[in-house]
Amino acid sequence: MFGINPKTSRQKIADELKEFHPSSVVLIKLGTTTNEQIAEVEFDNLENAQDADKEMNLKEIDGSVIHAFVDRNILEYQRQAPQIIHSHSSSPSLGQQLSLVIMNLSNNTQEQNIRDLLGRIQASSISILQDKNSFEGLRMAIVEFDNPESALQALKLIDKSFMRGNILHAELFQADTEIEKYNQDQSDNIRPNIHETNKLRISNLPQNITSEQLKNVFKEFGEVECDVVQDKRARTGPNIGFATFTTPTQAAKARNALNGRNIFGEDREMRIFFARTQEDENAKLHISQLPPNITPQKLRQLFEKYGVKDIQIPNQRNINRPGQQYPTFQQGQFAFIVLKDEKEIENAIREMNNMNLEGWRINVEKQMSQEEIVLKREQNGQQQENINQIDNLQNKYNKARQKADYKRQQANQQRQYIQTKGVDVQIYEAGKNACEVFAAGFPTTQTDASLLQMFSSFGAVKASMAKDKITQRTKEFGFVTFLRQDQAINAVNSLNGSMNSGKKMKVTLSRDNKIQDKLQYIGKLLNEERQKIAEAERAEAEATSAEKELKDARLKIGVQGPSID
């Protein structure tokens, strides 16, 4: 898990994961450039690891969103090479056949590249696989050797070596034809209170398997009823099945004969367990933070007065990983206790929880049933889906509101700019009715304002004296604009030939009346304004729709949020 808040403690991570029974939790700080932490969590079986991954990924702890994933190498090994397991010994015996897994290979790596890297070290076989969990399209290789000495030499040579721009990582694995059976036995050993019952749980079934097909396989061992259901916890879509026999002996024979076999294809080996009884599920305790050296005998003595029916202490797993030098911590042990009477559960929790045992403050709680775990997981999943839905709708509304405000601001700015062109807008909107008058016989001191004032009584709205383009000095003539032709004609008839400052004025209708041509830019401004107003109205409608969608979702889900009114 990565993205962990620097304030989050190892104990808090362990508490968050306790329902999945981790065998080891190690918290690691990421150097000096960041305060972020990562956690490496180990489980006794892949099923618990996948369940924990689904529960913890994107979960918020201490204000930080956690990203979790199952070690992609472990998943790849199990899918593509089921007969390979992690070596439990750093010094393998001479009788063991070892494989070397090389990771972080470039996507164009070939078998010959690996042989060149090995040099004189002989490999019996090399398989190049696509690392499907790599975003960069990297590859991985599984290299098998005829003797352990060659494998160890190859490990020392390749691990942390450099090839084609990548730093390689290598790990030793032990090959064994009985691995599937070994893994199954180990899984059964760590499952608390697994007795031989008449009911079997079958996992890793293909999606298309029916109850009738499953029954055809198991019926040779006795009278049996079978059911197949979708395993909601599995991301790759396998189903799980249940086979109920008349006697535990029939179930045991079926399990011994079929466990680990690929009956239905798709390279899926059936994994068969004895199903737990409901009575034991209801009377089960989970005890964590026990001393590492705790024994079943000692634990039975502590809880004997509550009526102990069964005790299971899973074996802690120690895996040596070449090249990794993580700090080690002494881990507390955990155990399961099944009581004879469910009524004693509360008494045991009340009296034993937080008890100091050899310096370890133990935690005692009722173990949730599988149904309770599934229900909690589904509730958490639905809650996360609801939160994601609200977040998405909130982001959608925020963007829509921001866009609407921006478009409205653009429209307002365009309107304000056009308002500064007020007279030109009036003339443009007057169209062909607008008329221009040529007036001459003025002193060079005549201004635009005084010219407009002279003609304003006739309805003039705009006046301008002509200026020399080079010197910008005022000439002796100018132009006056009216919104109606009759106003212009009336001005001509009244002022033409009149005296102004000792000069006779000449006032006539302009022969080149191209007022509208001069004001085409006004038309463009008005068109832009209409477009921006329309865009603002559409954006506002989208924001209103997004707001309603968000409010309806909050009301339906029952999630409170900040006011959006």
C-alpha cells in the first residue's frame, strides 16, 4: 500500500486489516525527499490478500487516499506458473530444483538476451512472459536450472544488474510437483476450526459452470447436492460452488480426489475446502497482538473457563527476498478460538480484551462470519461508489457553474463595450434613414462639439471637423450626421448661405452617403454580443441541470454536502 499519511501508525494499518488476518505488517518511510509511507503486508493465502486489496484500495486513512495492490509478481506466477512457489529457505537443499524469476525486463527482451546475460551459467529453460500488470509493457522471465548452485550464481549475477536501460530484480523460487497440494494443505491449516464436514466449498471455477455440471463431477463419491454462485470478491470473475454430501466421509473422498485438479478447463485448478459450520461461526473469537511465542496450550488455559472447543494459531511466515533490506519488526501473533457456547462470547471479550500478556496488550473480539464480512465489504463498496458518484457530480456542477459565470461575464463585457459606442449604434440601427450633411466655411478653431451644437436643434447626433492627415490641423469643413433625412434637409434649408464668424457657410447633403459602410464594425460587435448572450444562456442551462442532478443524487443517497444555492 502506498500514499500513507506520515502520521499513520503501523498499528492503525494493522487494525484496518485485521479482518483479513495479515501475518506481517511493515511500515516503510520513503527516504528524505518525502514524508510519505508505504506498507508491505503479507498474508497466509492469496484469497485474503485479494480481499484486503479490494477493501483498502482508494480508502481514506488520516486524510490520505491509500492505493493498494497485490504484488503483481505473485499474481503473475500463480496464473502462468502454478507449480512455482516462493522458496521458504534461503539455503535450498541440493535435491530441490530452483527457478529464477527476473523482473523489469524491457519489452523487446528475447531468450538469447537472457542467455548472454547468464554467460557461462547454464539454464535448462527460459520462458519470457509479458508482465500484464506493468503500465510500461515490461516483461519478466522464468529461468530454470538443473542444480541449485547455478541458480544461486545466476541470482547473484543478475539481481540489481543493468540491462537495456532497466535495473533488473531477481528472486529464487522452488519448483515442486506437489506444490498445489502443499498450498491447499497450508490454506486448510490456517483456516480456523476447519473440521471434516459433509459440505465442501469449491473455488476458482470458470464463469460458465452450472450447478448440474458440478454435480456430475462430484456425484461419483456419493449422493450430493451442488450449487454455483458468483464470487463477488474475485476480480477476474471465477465462480464458487458448494457440494453437500450425506456424510463427511464422502466429502473427504471427493476433496482428496479432486482438489487441485483442472476439470473444467481455462487452466483453473479447483481449490476445495471443508465448509465452516454456522454454529462454529457464531461462537468464534479473533485474538490479535498475542506474544509471538504463544502456544495453543497457553491460550487454552487463558480461555478455558469460557469453554474452548477449538484453537487455531496460524504459523507466521518468514520470506527471504534477495536484495530487499527492509527494517524488521517483531510482529504480534493472532489466533482463533471457537467456544462451545455462543453465550460466552461477550463474557470473554469483556474480561479478556486489553489484557496484558507478557508485555503484549491483547485484542479480543468476535470474529465476523463470512456473510458479515461480505456484507460489510459490499456496504463499504456501495458507500465508496456513492461518494465517487457525488464527487463526480460535484465536479461536473463546479465546471458547469464556472463555465456559465465565465460566459455571462463575456456577454456583460461585450454589452458594456458596445454602450461606449452609443451614437454609432444609434446611427447603425437607423439604417438607410441615417443621413450625412457636408458643411463648410468654418474657422480652423472650430471644434467637433461646437459644430454639433450648431446643428443639434435640427436633430444632429454626431459631428466631426475634417483634419489634415499629416498635421492633424483642423480644416475649414466638416460632416454632420442625422438619424432621419428630413432632419438633414431641414438643416440644409435653414443654414446654407448663412454667415458664421464673417464667413458664408455652405451646407449640402453629402454626395457620398456611405455611413453604414463606415459602421460595419458596429454590426460585428452586435452579432458577437448576440452570440455571447446565447452561449451564456446555454451554459446557464447546463449548470442548472448539473445542479439539479447533484441535488437529486444527494437526496437519493442521503449524503450531505456544501450548499450549492
